[in-house]
Amino acid sequence: MNMTKTQLELTFEAPTMKLGRVEQRNGRLARARWWFDQMHEVVDRAFDWSTAPAPPPEQTCLTLIKAQ
């Protein structure tokens, strides 16, 4: 068994990668396009609701009571 006496160093930090403005913009545009595509699908799958028919006219009589 060959063991070395060097220390292994591990870091938990993610490597920092700087994206250019074009890549950032393209990523935002792609996410926005995906979102709007999803919303268009929802609207396309929606069904039309028919409005309720108007109720028949109703005549009411108010009885007025004289205050004493």
C-alpha cells in the first residue's frame, strides 16, 4: 500500500464562472419564452364558459310602514 504524505484539499465553493451579458440575456429570453409558451398552452386548453341566461323579470311590491 503506497500512501503519500500530502494533504488533499477540498473546497465547497462552486467555481465562479462569469457569463457574458449576451449569455445572460439569452438565458433570460429562453426562460421568458418557456414561461409564455406554458401560459399560451393553458389558454389554448381552456374552454369557453357560456353565460347564464338572464332571469325572468320579477315584480316586487314594497310595503311602506308609517313611522309613529
